[in-house]
Amino acid sequence: MFPMTSGSPQRRRITALGDLAWDVVVKPSEDLQYASDVTGEITVAPGGAAANFAVWVARCGAPAGFIGMVGNDPFAPLLEDDLAREGVEARLPRSSERPTAVVLVLVDQKGQRTMVTNQGADYLLEPEQVDAEFIASSVHLHITGYSLITDPPRSAARHALSIAKAAGCTVSLDPASAHLLGASLGAQRFLEFAQEVGADVLLPNREEGELLTGEQDPQAMARALASAAPLVVLKLGQDGCLLIQGGRTHHLPAPRLQALDATGAGDAFDAAFLFKYLAGTKVLEAAQFATSVAAWVVMRPGARPPVDQALARLLGSSAKAARTTWSKSSK
């Protein structure tokens, strides 16, 4: 199904299209007090689900690309520089109508995050602003649900997906937000969209799986979602993940740990999984690697914690074979 072993050796980039934002991450030291104050930790860092995905692709060791709109404000070049430092090749058209997106992330004592997202410049991307050659020279295109909840940028995402499919690329969809997707596009339209664009991989979490299927049992969710894509990877947080491919389901448990901050863990999982799977790794091994990367993320604050020795060891040992494949294919 995946074209890593065939085609032009220059077509080896994994590209994401969608949101790029600043995350303002707030972790109160106690429950919020209405109309009063509490202390807590506040950090500002680059974010956006699609951009997080691209950064994690690059960290894993594959050529990474990103397409997304930013504003004409001082934050835009800072985000551009950050992507470049992470090794992501970016196409960032500018908008004078809206500023660069900002996301407020509230993290509770259990590490779960609740977000308030402003519809910044990333929601204004139009089809004519999509670099067709950049997408066609990729091997895979990843889209998140944030690019589907309004139009624009839905038409830009659809246009990008059509370019990708025409060029022989595979594509993946992450619904990204159960509430926003349910309140706008809706479950049925999302599933129809996935089928229409020929999604190869669907990567929902538990809440998104419930929205899309109306089921609460993960096995039932996975079976219901199987009609939307050949491979479904259902992310279940502390319960690991459930995969269904060719009618066969596999459950992979996650390590038991106390999460500090779940922000961006799903994006990291998506990138790590596809990094390995597109390189020819078996689905369970790819999922195991992705689970390990996501576990590293939730034990640290923010969507893109700085690389430390633990992550370097994880990427160095678990990803060595896949990184070698990507390195050879991009020469």
C-alpha cells in the first residue's frame, strides 16, 4: 500500500498541511478560582497539531515538510525559524487579514489538556496558496481535522489531498478535535470526506472514535471506522492503541505512568507511527515505537519538549533501521 520502496528517490518527504500556532500552556497549581487568582506554570511555545506532526517526523529522522498560513506579525518569523531549526522544510504564505494563531492550553492535575483555539491566519489558507509541486514531491501527506472544520481552509486541504493522490502519495487523516469536528463538519461528513479523498490511514483518539461511530467500545469503534480507511489506528491514551487492518484487530497496551501534560502526544504518536510504517516496518512494531514516543511526551510539559538523553536513546535505538531507510531513499 505504501510507496517507500518504489518511485523516484526524490519523493521521500512526509508533509503535513494545516495549523501552526503559538501555544500558551497554563498549568494551575490548584483548581481555578472564579473571579480570583491562583498561581501556576505558564509557558509559551510553538505548536499547532499539523506543525507538531511535521516536527516529530523530522525528529524521528525522515525528511519533513509543512504547509500552513501565518499572519504578518512578529510571531510568524519566529515560528518559521523554529521549524527550520527542527529540520522541517516549510511553505508559509502570509495573511494580512488575521494574525498568527494562538492556542490557550489549560492542563489539569492529571495532565489532561483543555484548549481554547482562536481562528487565526491558519484558517484562511486557500487552494491557490497550496504549493502543488511541494506536495507532489512528497511520499505522504498528513491532514488534521482543524483544516476541515471550516472553509477555508477545507477547500485547500481537499485540493492538497487531490494533488497528493494524483502524484501517487499516500495520505492520513487525524480528526484532531471531537468537539470542533462534531459542531461543524459532523461525523458522517468527515467519514464521507475520508472515503472521497482516499485516506490510507485514519488516526482518531477515543473521543473522536466515539463521535465518528456512536460506539463506546474500542473494538466496535475500530470495526465501524474500517470502512473509512484501509488502516485505522485508534489512540486510547493510557489504554494504548487499537489497530485494524484487513479485518484483523490488534491491541497494544501502553506503559503505566502518571501523565504530566498530554499536549501534543497524539501528534507525536502519528508522526512516529508513520515514520516507521512508511519505511516498511510492520504495523505492530510501528505502533510500539509510536507509543513509546508518546509516553515520553506526556511526561514532559508542552507539545514539543526539548530533546533530552532519554529521547535521543529512544530514537537512536528504536528508529535506527527506519532512519537508515529514509536516509538511503532521500539521496
